[in-house]
Amino acid sequence: MNYFSSFWGRSSTLFDSRGALSPRRVRGNVIVTAARVGLCLLAVLITLHLAQRMDLAPYAAMGCFTALYARDDTYRRRAPILALVAVGLTLAVGAGALVSALSTSMVGPIVVVALVAAAAKYTSDTVDLGAPAGLMFVFAAGVAAYAPQTLAGVPVNTLTIAASSALCWVMAMVGVFFHPRAGHRLVVARALHAVADHLHAPDPARGQGAQAALHRAHRLLGTTPRTDTVLALELMIARAHTLLVAGGDRVSRGRRAAELRELARRVRTRRHLDPLVTDEELCTFSAHADQIRLVRHAAPGPRPRVLWALRVALASLAAGVLAWSLGMGHGYWATVSAASVLQATSVTVTWHRTLQRALGTVAGTVAAAALFAVVDTSSVWTLIAVVVLCQVGAELLVTTNYAYAIVCVTPLTLALSALADPGAGASDLVGERLAATVLGAVVGVVVPLLVRDRSLNERLEWALAECERACVAAEKAGMRVGARHRLVEAHTRAREALAVAAGEVGGPDSLERAEAVCARARALLDKDRSHARV
């Protein structure tokens, strides 16, 4: 009886669905990114239509996936990241197309897509690509590998995606000439809003989120040469630190929140920043920023990347084989679905992604069926409009919740298929899209249950040891700016490692110790109010 109670309790924890479909508010840079992707996609599709080569539409569209990455990064980091993405997408299409041209069965395409999926996952984790991680490389390889190819057509397809990716790289980087510090401003504005949200409605989760947002802003600004703009941003972050711990009643907290929201608005809209500080505050906050720059950040701990890549490879192989055995013509949809849910880092988060992808696809299928019932799918211009609008919609919604974006992705995918192959109506693919997506999502959940990640406990132990050392240092030396900053970083790492380990089969080896260490750090951060003094 105890065994079954324990098993049921652990299962209910792993497959907890709370929050999977909850919207998340994201401020700044959403509309700009969506518009940039839409313009890139519209330009390449119109060019192909005028050149009467709409058969290349999927490859040109996949090149536009380049613009999906590094949305919020600084231009200094965005340039190499987008270049890496562009090269990766081009190689994925080249490999898929070559295998398709040389293979006489589906074994070759299934294997190459699985290998691309594993390599993309490993690379994404290693260089921290961010959303949508390795997913787009799998999609690119699948489209090329599952479509009939000739050896003569391989260079054409590869050059098409390379040219499209290059265009998107230019479009994403052109802003450096007009707003070179846009990424810095964005992270600071979001941190100010996070602190204001906590002051307006105090809550432990919001408090941790505000601390983490301030920490991200500090790390970014601390690695940037100090200019007048960077100094102004550092002063604003120092002010936010002070206001976060100043205490007070509801009215005073509300006034401080309003002050921070106004600063955030100025950060996003004013070309020349004025931190609005007195001479005394200027000295205090400048010294605060100087001490933060002196803090040496902890080296990243062990990360179980290899096993995560192996999981993606196994799930992709299984999904591809099952789709092939069931006679699905677009079997790579199942592979993409499996790889998508496994971009997460634990069974629990994978389960959330599975729910989001499955339910989003169901809703998207209904929307696609209704849309293609009223629009003329034989018109190329109509299909181009559907593709562009759906891509823009997906970009507007993806940061809110992945499930919402999938509602737009489903008709987009079907419209692209219709553009490349006018003989296959988009409405005829609706049922296959739904079946393949659900199949892949189910495979993506099953594989992590069978392939356990035991190295997560190693990562957790490393993070807890770092957190304990930061606690001891803070207790001995006092919670001045540098000590507090180190403790915030160590506590954030420990909470993240604990959340990942708790979402894995078997859970952490030392849950009580992990909770105790995190509670100790949290108590120090909550108790001490002296970090605003230099």
C-alpha cells in the first residue's frame, strides 16, 4: 500500500499540470521581433513568387527562422549567435536534402533527422541559444529529408536557405546603427518592472523574480564598457535595489513602484537617459555599481547535456519509425513534435510542453480547418498572406505561452506545404498534422521516463555547495553589495538546479538538505537591509 501511495504521489508531482497553460506577461521587444520576422518572410516569399519558384518556399521560410533567435540579446552577442543559427540551418537542410537524394527508403531520412535533433540540442545547451533552442534545426532537416530530392536540386535548396538566413541576419543587426544599447535598455526596463510588480503586490515568488531580474541586468551591464548610457542604467538598477528593500506601508510601496515604472518607460523611450539622482545618490549608486563590477561570477557547474541530446535522438528515431510504420506522409511532424517537448530539462517541464503542444495543435487544427474552408487556397497570394500573418501571430504569442503560439503555427505549416506542393490542398493535411503532432508529443514524454538522468543530482550538489559558501561569506563579512550579489547568484542557481532535479524521475537525493540551504540563503536575503549602503 505504501509503495502505491508513494508511486502515485511521485507521479502526481512529475505530471503536475498547474501553470502549463497560464499566460506570462512579457514587456518590451515583442512587436518589434514579430514585425522583423514577418517582413523577412514576406520579402523572400514575394521574391520566390515573382521568380516562379514557390517550390523553394519552405526552405526560404526556414531561413527566416534565423530571426527567431537572440531576440533580447545585445547586438554584440546577437551577431555570432545568429551567424551560428544561419550556418546550422543551412547545414541541416543540406544534410537532409542530400540524404533524401541518395536514399531509396525512409531509413536514411529518419536517421539523419534524429542525428540533427541530437546535435542541435547539444549545441543549443552548450552555447545557450535560448528559445526556440534546437527545434528549428530539426524542422529544417525534416522538411528537406522527407521531400523528394535530386542531386541537382540539393545546392539550390541549400543556397536558398543560406540567402534567406543572411537576409534575416542583416535585418536583425541593422538596429545597431540606431539603438546600439537596445538590449541593455530592455533588460534594465524589465528588471525595473519586476521590482515594481513586487512592490505593488508583495509576494515571495515576485520577490525572487525581481532579484533574478536585477541580477541579470547587473551581469549584462557589468560586462559592458561603461559609457554615459551604461552608467545611467547602472544607477537606475542601484536605485531599484534600494527601493526593493526599503520597507514601508502600502502607500509608500505604491509610490516607489510608480517611480520605477516611470524610469522603465524613460529607459525604453528616451534616447538620452537621465537617472534623476541627487549628488549624494550619484556617489552612493556609482559606488554600488563599481562594487558589482568587481564581483567575479561563479563558473557554470556541471550540465548533463549529453544525456539530454541522447534523449532527443532516441525520441526522434522512435517518432520517425512509428510515423513511417503508420504511413504518415509528413512523418517529420512527429519527429519535430518529439524534439520540441524534449527541449525542456526535466520530466515535469517536458510534460508541460507536451500539453502545450498537443492542446495548441488541437486548437490550431480547428482554426486551420475553419480558415481553409473560407479562403481560396489555390491563390498563391492568399497563402503567402496566411503564412506571414500566422508567423507574426506566433511570434506575438510565443513569449506569453507556447501553446498559444502553436495555434498559429499549425495553419502556417499547412499553408507552407500547400505553397510548395499546390497539388496537396492544405485542408487535406489537417488530420495528418494533428495525428503526427500528438504521436510525437507522446513519444517525447515516454522517453525521459525510460532514460533517467542521474547526473542532475551532481549538478544540484554543486549548486548547493556554492550556495552554502556564499551564505558563509555573507554571514562572516556582512551583507554588503558584493556579498549580496554573490548570494543572489548562488541562490538562483540552487533554486534552478533543485527545480530541475525535482522534476526528474526519482527526484533529488537530498531534498531536505536542498530546501534547507535555499531557505538559509533566502532568510539572509530577506533579513538584511544593508546592501543599499556602500
